[in-house]
Amino acid sequence: MSGSDGGLEEEPELSITLTLRMLMHGKEVGSIIGKKGETVKRIREQSSARITISEGSCPERITTITGSTAAVFHAVSMIAFKLDEV
């Protein structure tokens, strides 16, 4: 073990793509989408996560968030913050 500093080495970052699906009520989805889609667009840009929301007029819709672990965490945090405002 040459170059070891007490056995503590940083582990390389894993490139994992995470997909998270959330079942949300229509009112919640509306606040996430925002006027003309501005809120979801901002969340996509700031988190770098791919976010899709199922179509339909049913009372519940599926929000899918895909990306790196950090991107998904950031997007979910932003969504939770937005839902807390409602």
C-alpha cells in the first residue's frame, strides 16, 4: 500500500443513474409545474435531473425523476420545498 495515509482513501464516485417515481395529487402537480411550466423547467435546469409528469385528468399523476444520485436528491429537495410553500 504505497501512498496510504492511514488507510483512508477516497472512493471513486460511482456513475449510478437513479429513477424515482412519486404519486402526486393534481394540486401538488400544478404547483410543481407552475405557470407555463416555469417551475418544473427551473427545477430541471438547477438539478440537472430529467423530470417527467404523466398526462391525464385523473386525480393522481406520476412524477418521474431520473439522473445521478445528487441530481435526483437536489430535484426532490426542490420539489419538497415547493410543496411546503403550498
